[in-house]
Amino acid sequence: MAHIGFTQNFQLHGSVADQQTGEPLVGAVVRAVPQGVYDVVGLDGNFRIKGLKKGTHTIKVSYVGYQSFEETIEISQHTNRKIQLKPHANQTLEEVVVSANSDKSSELAARSAERNALQLMNIVSGKAIEISPDLTVANLVQRVSGISIERNSNGDGQYAIMRGMDKRYNYTLVNGIKIPSPDNKYRYVPLDIFPSELLGRLEVSKSLTPDKEGDAVGGVINMVMKEAPTQLELKANLATGYSELFMNRSFDSMNKSLIHTQSPYEAYGKTYSATIQDFAKGFLDTKSASPMPNIVAGLSAGNRYMHNRLGVILAGSFQNTFRGSNSDFYNSTVYDTETTSRITSLAQRNYSEQQQRLGLHAKLDFALNSRTKLQWYNAFMNLQNWQVRQTKTTDFSSGGYDPVAGNAGLGFSTRLRYTRQSIFNSTLQAKHQLATNLSVNWSAVYSLATNAVPENTSVNFLGKREKFVETLTYPTESARRWEHNNDQDIALYANVNYLFKGIDWSAGGLFRTKQRDNFYNNYIFKPINPFALYQTDYKQYSDLSWSLENPRGTVASALNYKASEQIGAAYIMGKWSSKEWQIITGIRTEHTSQGYDMLYPLGELRPSGTQDYWDFLPSIHTKYALEHNQTYVSRISVLSIAQDFLKLCQGKLLMKNSKNVVIQT
């Protein structure tokens, strides 16, 4: 007969507490020897050791700051023990200092900031930016929900479209400070000028609170630049690549050395009459070849000094890329005798563009004492584009169009454009903790955005297609255009925060003065021999002879102006929070004074003008937590209710008193 035996296992459970106070000692280690099994005291002060064999065991308990405990017990069944530890008499702690530094570039910090934000906000963390393939902020911002991007003619992202609203309804910040735009017509900032690797994180606010400027009902994009690390940190990257497009076609380039940064009008004075010798003929000739590989490089270094009181970070990024695109544009018209539209022409465009993007960032922060902290940061962004656009237009409406025989009238156009944009921002900020519940912060800002398009040149030719063979025929017209503008901001911000009876009160204001000017001049050229035949009278563009139609250029236009703007704003805001609710309400008021002077007001009825107006912008935000472990899910925002209501009422009153009323917004 066979005998089947088994070994029964027992468990030891109990609690560990301070002998004097009876407080549970969470984290104490209870070990059973000789088996070596152990458990850690939980939040309730209890432990449980399973799998003990019958017999004698030595129980050892250890905890930092307490005398070790040791006891030999007999285990023959489930056993319960209450253990008390004695503190070390000679190890009394006089002071405990706990210090920590949060990594604001981490995903955890980004999600925490989204939950605690006053308004509806999405954040792309610094860690996500590092692993993203996006080279510019314009392409990076499309990763945010509710945002699409508007692309330029080369296919690169340029402007953000937030919540389906046009780009003019949002504005851009650098470290919380509004920056000017290099655009000569609009306020919105092209985001392709910013290299993404200089960012510590990207914040997108989709609703406004009274402490934000009121001209962005669509939203706000805030680029938070890299901050000084807690210890010495050096990062470098180098990458290369090649565009597949130029494996199938050549890259067209211009002679950069022949570009004149100033027009003859600017170089020699307004009374100077230019001649054809003032313009380089060889600039019209382009070169076709395979481009060099793309280069993307970045470097950043940072550290903290003086016992972490002083933080320094320097970062730079350089990108030299070759881009291109092929596009088809169809033109159509509707004739009175037909019910459908008819395609009249096809424009086929080939773009070749070299981009050089440079970004520099430097930041210093210094803690004067435990209550006062200063920081000074500077950022410089520069984007240069050399673009050659070749266009071939096929005319479908002429009588000579015969797709079967391969005959058509053609038009050829070449445009050579060099664009240089830059943004510089310097900001000095300070935060003063005057009391436990009272703090003050202020900012002094200087910003300058510039844009220049020197010698933007186009030349046009007629052409033909006979039996599917295409060729140029006669030159028609050429033009060279100079444009440049700048936008300068000087601003002061101040804010006060006060916690009183459970309500977090904020008040503050800003003053900004803006100066913007724009210059435009255009020269028109006609061929001396309009019947010069390609391959007979000329083989390249520089072989042609041109006559200058307007020796002093065309400067008498509305694009030559100086404009100014002063904005003063003040707000008050309160935030109240409970376990489930958070309510933020307040009002903002802004006064705007604008003026302009046209530099060459030829035939203009209003060569100068001014306007002043006030905006009153009340708002309320609410949040509600459905469960204790869920984030706030409900947000309601109302902005500029009173202002819009007043404008609507004024419009209705005007309509009652006038039959012909035009309301422009």
C-alpha cells in the first residue's frame, strides 16, 4: 500500500506600531528566518507572511529610526502578533529638509498641467517633441486635437487653424508673452519660423480667461522654451536626409550673389532715375542640378550654479533643407449660353525651395532670495527661403488647341523669390512672494519682427506645342519688386495674486506700444524686341535686352505706410474651488488707439487716420468633477458678451433709422 503525504503551510499576520504613540509604522519590514520570506507593513499598519512551515521561526522587524525587534515563536497554526518598536534614543532628528525638482518636459507633468489649467488646454510635452519627426512648430501643432494647419505653396505647414476658425482668430506667445508678426498685412505669426527642438513644451489654450488678451477667440499657442536643468546637461543632434522628389527631377536654383537687398530708389534716393544697368541680367538665368542632402543640427547646454540659485541654458538649432512640389491649377469660366462651367486653362507649377532656419535661445534665472526670483530670456528666429517657381500654362480656349494632334498655345513664367524673416524677443520677468497669500509678478518686453523680399523677379514668355513638342517663343514682360517691413513691440505686464477666504483673486494689466512700417517698390520691364525668337535671337534669359518702363519704380501705393498702436488693458478675476466644482469669472477691459500715415499718398482720400475704441470682455468658466478620480470634464466659456450685445443693438438701431446701412466687421 502506498502512502501519500503533504506539508501544511501556515501564515503569520499582525501589526507593527510605535510603542509610545501607537501610530502604525508604514513600510516596516517583517522577516521570518530561516525561510527568508517577508512582508512590508501596509498603509493600515498590518502585515501578512504566507507559506510558513510548521516549526520554530525567528521573526525580525526593522524600521529606520527604531530599534530592531527579534522574537522566536513556534508556528503550528495561523498566528497573530502585535509588535511594537522602540525609537532610537540617540537618533532624534532636529530638522528634515525635503527638496524636489519637477521635470516639466515629461508626459506626466504635461497631463497634470492640463488637469490643473484654468482654461481648456492641450500640452505637447518636451519628451514628445524630442521623439517627434516634426522639424517646425507649424508641423508639431497638428498633433494637438482640434487643430489643423494651413500649408504654404511648398506643402510645409505654416499657420494653425484652431477649432475650425480662421488663423486671424488666434495669437502666438513665447513664454507667455505675445510676439509681433513678420507678415506685412496680418498679425498672425507664421509658425514655420520656429524650430521645434528649442521648445520645452507646447501649450494650446482653446478658451480664454480674463488674464489673457481678448483678441483670440479661437485660441492661444504658447511656446515654452527650454529651461535650465537641475544638473549639467549637454545635448546634441545631427541628422541628414534627401527629398525623394529630386530623385525624379532636378532642383532649380538662382544666383544668390546677384540679389540686390535695396532697390535703386532706396540705394540712390527718391529722385534717382534707374537705368537698365542697375539690374543684373544674369539673375534671370537659373541652374538645374541635384541638390545637396538636407542637414538638421541642434545643440543645447545648461546647468545650475550658486547652490541652484542661478540657472543658465543656451540652445541653438540650424536646418538647411531642400524642398519642392509639383502642382496643377485649373481655371474655369461659365458662359451665358451654357449651364456648366468650362475649363479654360491648366497651370502646371514646379517649386524648388531651399530653406535655412536658425533658432537661438538663451535664458538666465536667478533667485535673489526665497521670495524673489528673476529671469531673463532672449530668443532669435531666422528663416531664409530661396524659391524658384517654374510655371507652364496650357490654353484650352484658343482655336489652336488640338489635344489629338498635340497642338496648343502655351505660356511660360519663371519667378525668383528670396524671403528673409526674423523674430527677436527679449523679456525680463520677476516674481515677488510678498506674503503667504500675496504675490506680484511683472514683465518688461522688447520684440522685433522683420520681413524682407528683395528683388522678387518674374519673367514671362509665350510658347507653343506642335505635335507634342513644346518650346518657348517670344518674351512678354518682366518685373522686379522690393518689399520689406518690420513690427516693433515694447510692452509692460503686471499681475497681483491674492488668496482671500477661499477665493483666489487676480488683477493686473498691460501697456503695449507698437510701431509698424512697410515699403514697396516695383519696376516693370518690356522686351526691346518683342518678337525675339527662342534659339534664334536668344538661348537664355540673360541674352534678352529689356527697356525699363518706370525708372523711379512704383512707390505711390497703399503698401508704403507707417502705423502705430497703443493698447492699455486691465482685468480682475476670481477663482473658487470645491470638491466637485471650480468657477472662474471676471472681466477684462482694453483700450486701443491706432493710427497710420501713408508715405506716398498719391490720389488717396485719406492719407492718414486714427481710431480709438474700448472693449469690455466679461467671461465665466465652470468645471465639474463627475467622480473623485476623474478630471474635470465640463467647461463653459462666455467671452465678450456685453461688447457683442452692444454692437448688435447699435446695428439694430442704425437699421431702424436708415434705409442704406453698411455694417462692416
